[in-house]
Amino acid sequence: MDADARHGPLPIPEIGHLIAVGSGKGGVGKSTVAVNLALALAATGASCGLLDVDMYGPSVPVMMGLRGERLRAERGGRIQPLESHGVKVVSVGFMVPDGGALIWRGAILDQVIRDFVHGVNWGALDYLIVDMPPGTGDIPLSLHRAAAFTGVVLVTTPQGVAIADVERCFDLYGELAVPVLGVIENMSGLICPHCHQQVALFIPGGGRDLSERYDKPFLGTIPFDPDVGMSGDIGLPVVLAQPDSPAASAFCEIARSLLVRDTHPAA
């Protein structure tokens, strides 16, 4: 069994920290954050994996330069993860043709999650970053039943509609007793290419206000930068494509803070 009914979800053997990246709504750049955090952690010398369980919008294959690839099973039946940029990768996107829809629910989703957690030959990893789907539905619950989280990082943009949805995530993970490691504010402002000053796209400060309200760490802001999206589209995320850019520097700084925080996660 992948979990003991008396003691709850079990750790994944040989994986030091399981960190979910979640958001209350889609479109806030959660997958971009998950991919770049995994690569930034790997750049510190940590061994990292990236698990994409965003079942209805798997973006990781494209962002990691693995579009069109498929998962394969070893002789013993265990799934062999793919690898890109030094990070081991498993995604539901590797199970369907490009553009194909996943029409799954209930028990099928639950089984896929268990297979991705306990049926993959992850090997020894310091970190497994999990790109969660937006919202508070079946998949976070299935993953919580399957494996013990170190914690979750919540991603928002500054505007109120995004903040309101992230509050629901605080409620969900509070009910599940999963520590919130902190809040990241994405698309917090645009760096003007002419004057190099930051231009606010939304009323600023929403992510920081949210973290203070829930007494959780504010991990940092990621500026809006068209190159971040373009880098993901070509399979070379910004921390690799433009390591000296403000966005890449922000991802790396957040990753370094997680190296400290995950040892003593917030309650």
C-alpha cells in the first residue's frame, strides 16, 4: 500500500522533500514557477525531480523541451522518468498525443496519482517539485493521500481576484495539515525596456499582504517579462536562457530561501 490508514500518507523512498506548487486559479504562472524553481534548485547542486499533475493543462513537457516524448516502463513495471536540464521529469502530458484531452475523473485520477508517486523510479532526490492543477479539487486530495508533503508554495498575481482564490488554497491545505512554505507574487510588475523602471500592472502588494494576513513567509516577487513565456515555449526556461535577468534572479533567490525553509516548514 502507498499509505497506512493508521498513520496517514507515507514519504516517498529516497526523496528528501516533496514540495507542491499550487494556486487558486489558472493563468497566474504556476507551472512557470514550478519549472523554474526546480531548475534553480538543481543549480544549487541539489538533485531534483519535477512531477506534473496538472491533468487538464500539462505544460511541463513543452517548458522542459520534452514535447512529444512518452513515458516508458522498466522490466519490473516501474515508470522511468525522462530527464531534461539535469532534472527528472514525469508528466501526464507524456501519456497523450499533443492536443489530446484527458477525460478522466475519480478513481482513474486517484490511480494515476499513486502510480506517479510510488510507481516511478525516481531514485535518490533532494527535492521533488510538484506542479499542481489550479483550484482545490480531487487531485490535491489524491496526492495528499498518496504521499507526505514537506509543504506547499502558493503562487498568486497581485490582483484581488487571484488573491481571493489563493485564500481557498490556504483553507484546503490547512484542513489537510500541509504546511504552507510561503507565497510567491508572480507578474508583480513590468520592467520597462527603455527606462528600466518597474511599471505596476496591477495594484501592487497583494501577495505580501496575503502572506502577512496568514502569517506565512513571503518568498518574493517575480516581475512580468515576455522573455519568461518565450523561454518556456522553446523548452529553455528563463533561469537557463537568461540567468542574469531580473526574473531568473528572483527565481534563484526564492529557491535559495526554500533550501532553508523546507528544513523547518511553517506550521
